[in-house]
Amino acid sequence: MSAKIVLATSNKGKVVEIKNMMNGYEVINYTDIIPPFHIEEDGDTFKQNAIIKAKAVFEALGDNEAIVLSDDSGICVDVLGGTPGIYSARYAGVGAGDKENLQKLVESIKEVGFETSSAHYTAAIAIATKDGIFTVHGHMYGTAITTPRGDKGFGYDPMFIPEGFENTLGELDDEIKNKISHRGRALENAKAVLDVLL
Ligand code: ITT
């Protein structure tokens, strides 16, 4: 199948992963078509924020035939009551990078007296088309640790060990992450939607 999907993201890690997982589709990022612009993610859930991003880019493209796919995701740590959740990208403050966010999460877990915690990642994917907006989700459960290892993946990956593994996502190969990840699972569901739409 060949159909052009426009990604609505400014996160390079997401672009790499989604492109790798979308064999058979032509995938480009919206910043390859129009200049990047700020999108206020003021929803209360991953799903709401994914819809906000997909809609904003669909409207900005001004192309009724466009199929726009967004991803809103994050990590929820149980000993921290599920935070940072939807605030994962700005946990150490607006404009903070992956390293600062990871360091802050390590410190927060230690501050409440733990070395590790059960945790999970969530990804909500929204697909915006002229026929409406469709959303799907994917999850990955595991353990957040306070001794990060590895430099693969992005974001919080060096401090997350998926259930059934001993290595962090920072140590595991991309192909393994993509098979088991929240994003990989959400994308499988997204493909089922796309196959109906296209
Ligand atoms: P866009 O909104 O432009 O897509 P973003 O990075 O701001 O980019 P989100 O608001 O969805 O995206 O925040 C997601 C954050 O959650 C991301 O910056 C990471 O800190 C974390 N995250 C999500 N998926 C991850 C993954 O697979 N591995 C590691 N960290 C992840």
C-alpha cells in the first residue's frame, strides 16, 4: 500500500521510530512541508493532546486530502502517583531536554525513598482526515530505575526496563523496542484504522 502520512511532531525520536514502523506507507513530517509552529498542548489527557496536535497540523496544511498522524505520549511512575504522565516532555520545566527530564525523574523517585518503581508508558495516536479524527492507544509496562543505562532510544528510555527484560530500553535494540513499545502497539492499532480509511 502506498499512501502519504504526515506526522505532526517536533520530536526527532518519534519521527525515527514511526518511520521505521510504517513500512509500506510514505511518511513525511509536517516540518518538511510547512515551517514548524508552536502547538499549545492544553488537554487533560494523552488523547486530547494527540487530537489537538493532529487537528492543528491538518488545518495548517490546508490540504483536504491530507492524512495527519500525531503521537502524544509519556511515562507514568507508580510511586509518584502516575506523574509525570502528560507532562513528561516538560517535567524539568518548559524547554527542558531529555537529559534534564530524565535526571529530574531519577531524583523524584529517590526523594520519595525508592530506588525503583513500577511504571508504564502510554502513547495516544490521533489521525486527522477530512472524514474526522480517529484515536488509538498503546501501553508498555515495566520498571523505572534510578541508575540509567544505555544510550539507545530517547527520553526516559535509559531508566525503563520493560516487563520480561533485564535491560533498559537504552540498551535494547530499536527493533525490540518497536515490537513491544507503547508507540509500536498504538501504531498497530492506527494501521488498522488507516487500512479502512485509505
Ligand atoms: P511532539 O508533541 O511535538 O510530538 P514532544 O516530545 O513534546 O513532541 P509529547 O508531548 O508527546 O511529545 O511528550 C512525550 C515525552 O514523553 C517525550 O518528550 C519523552 O520525554 C517521553 N516519551 C514518550 N515516548 C517515549 C519513548 O518511547 N521513550 C522515551 N521517552 C518517551
